Amino acid sequence: MSEQTPSLQASAEGVPPMGTEFEAASGPSSLEQRLAELTRELAQERLAREQLQLENGNLRADKQGLLEAAYEKDVRIADLEEEIIHDDLTGLYTRKFIELSAEQLIARQVRHGMRRRGDVAATREVASGPHSLVALDIDHFKLINDTYGHGFGNEVLRLVGILMREKFHRATDVAARIGGEEFAILLPDMSSQAAEAIVNDFRAIVYEDAQSKGITLTFSGGIVTLDDKTFKDSLARADKALYEAKEDGRDKVYIVPSAN
């Protein structure tokens, strides 16, 4: 037993300690290199996450910006549509709107006439007619402005707008302010005589209301039957009657005989 001990000791001395080869292959420099690589990888992952978060934030900001821009565009479009449809001061319709409404009515009349001439029954979309167009102008409005000021004149126009909307309230009626103190009213399915009656009622209402406020307010006007021409042609005929009414002393409404 004692003789074998030296050989065992010798063998042990000749064998490298465990882990020596590993340490030689993976020494401190290799570990540091690996740690550096891991650090770089982690840093790159962190940067990638931050970049992704930044991009997502930008996308959200871009989306919000697009939504806000779309909303602002819708608001601008709505404002423009409102300007096209309604007069700011009186709340009545605009000249453009009544012109479009009248042109549509004229186009339907033309189609209706073609169907009748072709012995085809008219569709329900076509109003039965006749249709009246009224032109009204406040008498001596310049004097009102000169006497009481333009602010008061605007209040008069607002009052006219309120009373006009109340009187011409059918769904098909279109009451519009087409100039400073000039108005036009489209009355579908109403004869000139019926239009004259309702316009005179309106003039009386305005006169009484204005008198209660200490002013005199009258209108001159002209009424025509809407024909198969254009709105401008019909309005020109109504205006001609309006000015004839003014020349004859104002505060009256004339009917223009039908051109047909």
C-alpha cells in the first residue's frame, strides 16, 4: 500500500487541477468580451424598444393630428354651407339658395310639361303648381338708416327676418334676403292671387309691429308666376313690378300677368 502512494501522488501532481483548461479557454478577457456583447445586445434591444415607443407615440400624435385636421375641415365646410344657405343677419335664406331652389322647381316643371305632352302621367315629385315668386323691398330704408343709424337699421332687418320666417313657414316656402333691404320669397303650389293675400297679411303684421316700436315700416313688391325660364328672368319681372309700385306711391304690391 505504501509503495503505491508515491505513484498516486505523482499522478496527482501530473494532472492539472479541475477547471484549468476551461479557464485557459475562457479566461477573463473572453468573459469580459461576452459581457460586453451582452451589454451591447441589451442596449440595442432597449434602443429598439424606445424607438418603437417613439414611433408609436408619433403615430398616435399623427392620428390625433389627422383627426383634428379632419374635424376642422368639417367645421369649415359646415360654416361655408351655412354661409351659402343662410343670411347671417336675418336668418333667412340667401339669394344663392333661393335661386337653386327655384331652378330645381323650374326643371321639374319642364319635365312635367314633357310628360304631359307625351301623355305620360306626372310623377309625385313634381309640384302641382302654379308657383309664385315675390320680390319685396322696404320703403325708405335709407331714411331709416340715416335717421336712426345703421345699427338700428340692422335691428329692423332682423325683425323683418323673424316675422318673415313666422309667416312663410311651410316646408316648401323659401324666404330669402337677396340684397340690403330687398327680399324674395318662393311659394310653390300657390297662385299669384293667393300669394298676394299672404304677402299683404305679412305687410300688415310688420307695419303693426313696427308701429308699436315707434317707427313706420312698409313694403313695395311684385309677384310673378314662376315660368319655364330662369330664376333671374322671373325675378327681373317681379322687380319691374316692384319698382312700378314704388313709382305709384309705395306701400303696395303688384301682380305681373303670367308670361305663359
